[in-house]
Amino acid sequence: MLEVKNLRKDYGGFLAVKGISFQLKPGDVFGFIGSNGAGKTTTIRMLATLLEPTSGSATLHGIDVIEQPMEIRRMIGYMPDFFGLYDDVKVWEYLDFFAAIYGVERRPQVIDEVLELTDLTVKKDAFVQSLSRGMQQRLCLARCLVHDPKLLLLDEPASGLDPRARADLKELIAELGRMGKIVIVSSHILPELADFCNCVGIIERGELLAFGAVKDIVRQMQPAKKLEVKVLGESGSVVEWLGSKTGIDSIEARDSETVSFHLHGDDGDQQQLLAAMVAAGVPVLTFREEDADLEDVFLKLTTGAVN
């Protein structure tokens, strides 16, 4: 369990983090969302014992981050936005160096396991400077895993990656959550966070504006369900039919066959609407609820202001 209580960082009158609080349990993959300067990196560095909080507390499995920093460092893996890799060192040598620092036993076996987890086995004997940006990101993550940490702090891990590398990294982070690790991921790529994070926090100017499951936060900010219906034929008549019903707004014809709209109500109202459409002879091909739109929620909650 990671428990953060009223964590605050004040740089001589400049309040970078304003007393934020949240709890995470093993298996949680937490998406930490905010604009540049919002306080994400400052928070992560305090949890990584690299910055001392002005006030507040943070404990990982009952161990205090401030009072027992050396013990905490054995329990965390920290991947900063910008990291250095040593030239003229092979991938396995790079990992072996850090495994030795942590006093890892059975180092060759552990290194092979971490390379397999991060899909870098084929690059075991390659020099680190020969790796692509995506492979270097995975190597840095592998380095964070050699000592089997309880908490992973990943600051913008997808920065600079191409779509394929981002997809691979997303699946790897999800797997780490399934392994029971607590993972904190800061990112600007909001749609992807909704795919693999089970909870998110939105921070602006050092203040945590929202924290919880993605669907719960979206439901709070967007009480209406966002639905999409695809019909056989022209969508114009469907737009007109929906417009005559109560509890429906934001009706939009996306193309000649597809209409999106907001429905104010619960699952029962959604089922009744579909039944009414079929009874009215609307040629429905598909009828679905759209995925939670985390980006819309972020834009509604935040103003774009920075400290």
C-alpha cells in the first residue's frame, strides 16, 4: 500500500505541490495527469526520495519515505523523463552493474528474466548506444526491475516513442500491474492512459483536482452517457427522431450512417431507447456506449494555468 497524506513542496514561497493525498494498492496502475509545471515530476521525485517534502507524509507498505529513505530506495524503481545510458557497455553489463549495486543474488538468472519480461533478450549482447529510442526506454525500465521493486515511478515513459513502441510499452506496464506492483505513470497521452490505468489523478498548479477510477471520474464530470448508433441508410432521419426525444442532447451525424449523442439516464433508459428505435423501424446496425473520454474530462477540470 502506498499512502500519501497532505504532501506539500514549497520552494521559498513558490508552492509546487499543495498538500495532495491519495492511496494506491498492489496491482494499481495510476495515471498521473497534468500539464507541464503542474507538479507531477515534483511529486514523483518526493516519492523517489530525491526531494524532501516541506510537509506531509508518504509511506510504502508502512515504511516512511522521509524517515527511512534508504529502505524506500530498495523498494522502488524510478524511471525519469530523461535518463543516461553508458556508452561502450553491453545491455547485460548495464543491468548487471545495477543488480550488483542492489546486492541482487543470482544476477545472471535475474537479468535473463528481466530481459525476457521487457522483450530485450535478443539484444542481450548489443551495446546500449546501438539501441533504438524505444529499446533504450525498455532497457531503462528493465534496470528499474532488477531488484524486484514494490513501486515503479515512471515519469513520461512514452516520451519520444513511435506508435509501435508506445503500444509495446503500454502492454508491459499493464503486465507489471498484473504482477502486483504499484505503478505510477505520468503522461500527456491521455487516451492511452485510459486503456491501461485502473485509476488516474489530475493535477494542476500543484493541486490534485480529481482521483479515482477512470469511469468514476468521467461519470462525475459527464453524467450523460455518450452513445453511438450506426444505421442502414441515411442518418438524417435518425437525427430528427432522436431530437424529438427527451433526455437526449449533443446529437451529431458523424457520417451518412453514424450518429452520436448524449443520453441522460441509466442502463435501463439506454435499453428502452434501443427498444423504442427498433419498434419505430429505425434500421439499427450497431448501438454502443463509447469509451470514457479522459481528454474531455481533463479539459473540463483544468484551466491551462501553470505555476
